[in-house]
Amino acid sequence: MEVASEFFEMPIEDRIQHYSDDPNRIVRVLKSSFHERATNNWREAMKISGYPVEKFAHLLPEKPSKFRDVVGRYSTEVTELGRWILKMINEGLGLEEGYFDGEQSGGEQFMVINHYPPCPDPSLTLGLVKHCDQNLMTILLQGKTKGLQVIKDGKWIAVEPIPNALIVNAGHQLEVLSNGRLKSIQHRAVTNSSVARTTVVNFIVPTLDCLISPAPALVGQFEDPIYRPFTWREYLSVFREKDGDPDLVLDAFKFK
Ligand SMILES: O=C(O)CCC(=O)C(=O)O
Ligand SMILES: [Fe+2]
């Protein structure tokens, strides 16, 4: 967490070479976001698209000096932890062994370091707009500064930071695979006027052509599937079309 914040605290001359609008770059810092609603987000984000990160270490910033080593090791360990949690969920749902392995989690894993500078007037903007994570599972390190909120009964609730705790989020993909048993919670990040906030997020994602549908073991005689089958490629295109609105995106795949 420290090296992640230290990167954003360095003078702009040390950071500038990593800023890019080119989505094909494996490591880049971006100002805007993946959809229109998010263009005014009060955040900068470093996206690392290669996995395992150690293989792409030469593309990561050289400064702070421990950045490459720490980020590489963290990414691998937290992704392994994520896979272990998925194994437990797999068992808990009573699915055949390894259901989440292979294509369901075999896409391009990526990592995002979010940085929210202090904001002069937090009432005017958000750090990150309301969304659901798209993918199978996300593991978020929130650090010491609060800012993450989740929606419950129509109200935004702050997720209090717990030292060294990780937050595990089910994405839309897991909500569909579990036929709605595991909900993908809507969340957002708010800003504050006094301190910068940095968070580290690792995403476990499916392959582009992976077929996503409620697991056959969960539906059948006693339970109807809530969602129709779709490929991850199709999901991403609907996500763009609906501008990332979490309700509209999932609704598009529901049986009416
Ligand atoms: O920074 C946070 O607290 C939330 C980040 C997040 O939700 C995301 O990157 O998907
Ligand atoms: Fe998120």
C-alpha cells in the first residue's frame, strides 16, 4: 500500500512517462475512466493489464525503488488468495469441483491502483461513480482512509477501513453463475478534502469467449434460471452500451 501511494506522491516529472490514453499499453496511468459517466471522477488510476505482474515488471515504474517487487508479489499472492476463496464458494454452492477454473477465471487478470487526491469540495464530485464490478471476483485493499460506500436498502453506507483487511466483491459474473445467490453489490468511492486516498484492486476475469450462465446444478426442476446465457464479449459490449449503469447492464441479461 505504501509503495502504491508513494508513486502518486512523486513529482510529476517522475510519473509523466506512465500517463497514456492508449488502451493497449500493459501499464498506464489514466485520468478518465471506462465509461462516460465516469469522466469526471476525482481519481487517477494505474492499470496493470499483464499477469503475472512479475513477467511485466520491466514495464512498471522504476521509482519508488520497491514498486516493481512489492506490486508484483502482492498481485500474485492476492490472486491466489482469490482463487482459494473461489474454491470455497464453489464448494458452498455445491457445484462440481473446479467450476470456476478454466475459462471462467482464465481471462486477462488485471490490477488497478486508484488514487484520489484531496478534493476542495467533495460535495461536487465522486472519486468513482456508482458501479458493480463486472467480473467474477474482485479483491480490494482499502488502506486506512475511508471512502468506499456500498448501497443497502437504497442508502449509501461507508465501509469502515479495518487495518490490513481485504474486501472481497462478487462481480456481475458471479451473481449470474450463482443464479442470484451471491449479489454483486453496487459501490462507489467518495472523496475528502484533507487527505489523498489510495486503493489497490485485483480483478479475476473470464476469457472473452467464455459462456456465462446460471450453473446448471443450481437450476432445473425447482428453480428457473434468472439470466440467459451470454459470452463475456457480449457482456462487455452491453456494458459499454448502457454506460456502465449497474441496473441496466444486469437487466439486459434477465429472462423477462
Ligand atoms: O477505491 C475504492 O474504494 C473502490 C474501487 C473500486 O470499486 C474499483 O476500482 O472497482
Ligand atoms: Fe469496483
